Amino acid sequence: MSRTSRSFRIAATATVAALGLLATACGGSGDSADAASDGKPVTISYWTWTGGAKATVDEFNRTHKDIQVKFTEIPGGADGYSKLANGVKAGNAPDVATIEYQMVPEFASQGNLVDLTEAAGDTVKEKFPKAIQDLVTFGGRTWTVPFDAAPQMYYYRTDLFTKYGIEVPKTWDEFKAAAEKVKKADKNVRLANMTKSDPALIAALSWQAGGKWFSTEGDAWKPAVDDAASKKVAAYWDDLVKNDLVQTYAGWSPEETKARVEGKTLSILGASWSAAGMKTNLPDLKGKWAAAPMPNWGTPASGNYGGSSYGVLKGSKHVEAAAEFIKWITTNGDAVKARLSDPKKPSSALPANPEMRAVAAAKFDTAYFNGQDLYKLASEQVDTIVPGWTWGPNQMDVYTAIQDETAKTNFTGGVTAGQAKAESGIKDRGLKLAE
């Protein structure tokens, strides 16, 4: 973590003024009406789309008498965040919700989050590395509590790599050469699927390449979604798509899954959290997958592909109870074990709290990956995350613009559209755009 701490800290401090968080405590401190006068337990609501959540809630409710949690599964992505924001406006938002790191600045600046400095600030300071703290803390205030880190990881079919004589690519040049070799050997098989429907993947790949989509100058935002590194990444994938070297199935679609099941897709561009989904969606391929660092541009590097935290939504009347639940699910080993044991939707997310990684590693069934210690590999990749990345104040709109334009044209068009939306969105929100 030491490589990233300083840069994240500088970025977070600069972001404070640009978001206007020093001028007003967006979301307030909430109304912490946690005492149940009738002697019954306090009931809080929790909305998320993340794996293992239902089993985690069940374990919490089983072991806690004073607080009970009502769980609701919501969609991920734009639909989920719209549901949360609309809930705040309507006054019926949940007490606790999953907020991905890229959305923390946006949700905080819009007044959707309760300031958790008093209720959870000490937990964040004591239990999480500084680099992770700085993703959820701005202006000396704590807005959410970290859940996981999400370094990129590369998953590949060991049997099919052997069949086609493919070495695990360490660089993107080697990846392209392997893609060409696979296509030449079998016109129906491709090395990987590069979806056009997941702008978070393009963000992670740009981050890995040294891109910095947002920065601040004083109290002004300076977007650079189409910076040189991001354009290089976009052009690279446009070239592979143009030459039919990768598939372009929609992410998490039946077509993508079918190609993997049938051995027509040999590898996956994923993250630490991908492993559990592979076990669930590709059960018959047990023992045929392994993981490696993501190919790079010449120097070992990674970007965060996702990563999430827990926040308390504005309007909650049970802030203290919500904070206690959040602390339990992010720092208690029983919560980690429950999450990994979920029979329908387990999670292999890498805990942001280093103490919980050993618990997760011990609980995770490594048989699917032939005994490979994925948590050790993922932890090593955290240390290669490129420093200096800052999320913007209108990240979801930028993602939507990238996705829409990429579907119409290509990845280069997507990052260009993302830059335009970043600039217009900052102005539309009444924030200052750097000259």
C-alpha cells in the first residue's frame, strides 16, 4: 500500500475544495434515533447488489439482538444509483447502501450521504490502510467505510493455453501476439472477450496505463478522460476489435458465458472479485482456470477495477446502528466467512481491511483454481496499483457517455465522449472547470 498512499492523500485533499465539501457538510450527520423505546431491536434497511450480502445479513441477524437488518437486492450500476438517489429525494432511502469508490465524491457532493466522521471515522482510521482511507475521506470527514480493494487480475484456461501453445502474456504486446496465434489455430476461438458495455473496465485499463481521468487545480476540476494514456488503451482495443482478435459480447451476457463454457473464450479480463462469479457461473470448468497479473505496458501495474464501500444514506434515523452494522461487515471475520459461504451468490472480494484477508483466504475454496492462493496474488496486485487517480464529481454520467458512444463507434469515440460529458457535467453541476 505504501506506493499509493501519498498520491491518494494529495488527490483527496485537492478534491475537497473542488467538491465544495469544506463549505457544507453534505448530507449532515443524520438523526441517530437508535434507542427502541418498546424494547424491540432497532431495524435498519440495507440495499446492495453485491455477492454474499444475503448470507452476511442472515449471520448478523442471528448473532445480534439489539439490531436487525432488512436486506433488499437492487441492480448494480446506473440503475442502482438512480434508485438510491431517488430514495433520498423521496425520503424512503435505506439506512445502509453499497457505494463504489468512484461514486463516493459524487454522492457526497449531491448531499446523499450522512457524514460518518463521528460514527465511523475511528473505525476507518484504525482498520484500513491510508491509501484506502483516502478513497472515502474528504476534508477531514468520513463519508463511507471501505469494503474491498479491486486490483485487476487475468484469468486463463490452463488446459486450452496448453492446447494452443499459449504462454501467459505478461505484456499487452504478448497478449496481442497470443490473440493472433489463437485465431490462426481456430477461427471460432478467441483469446478473450473485450466488452463494449463496461466503462469501468476501460477506466481500470486506462488507470493501469497511467491515465488520470480527473484532477483538481485549486477549487476547479480538470477532466482528462481522453488523455494520452487513455487514448493509447482505446486505440489498442479498437485495433484488436477491428482485426477480429477478441470477442465483443456484452458483459455478463448469456453469449459471453456460453463462449466461456464452450471453450471459445480462453481468458478473462477481471479483478479480485471475479473468482466467485466464475465458480458460480462456470461450475463445470472447475480445475481448469488459473489467475495471473494483468498484462501490462512494460512495467508491472494495475488499476482498481471497481471496489466498494458502505455508506449511510441521508434521512436515516438509525445512524449509530447502521455504523455498527457496517463496522461488523467490514472488520469481523464472521462476516467474511458468511459472505464466502453464501450458497447462491458467494463473494471473492478482497477485503480492504488487511486483517480480514487471511480470514478470506482460509475460507475460500481453492479447489476451483487447483489450490492457487488467489488472495495472496490479489494482495500483491494491490501494491502495483498506479498512484494518482482521482474520481470525478459526475462519474456515472461519464460512464454512460462512454458506454453509449463505444456501442455506436469504438473505444476511442467512447473516451472522447466521456471527456465531453465530464466537461459539460462539471459546469452543469455548478462546479468550476479548470481553464
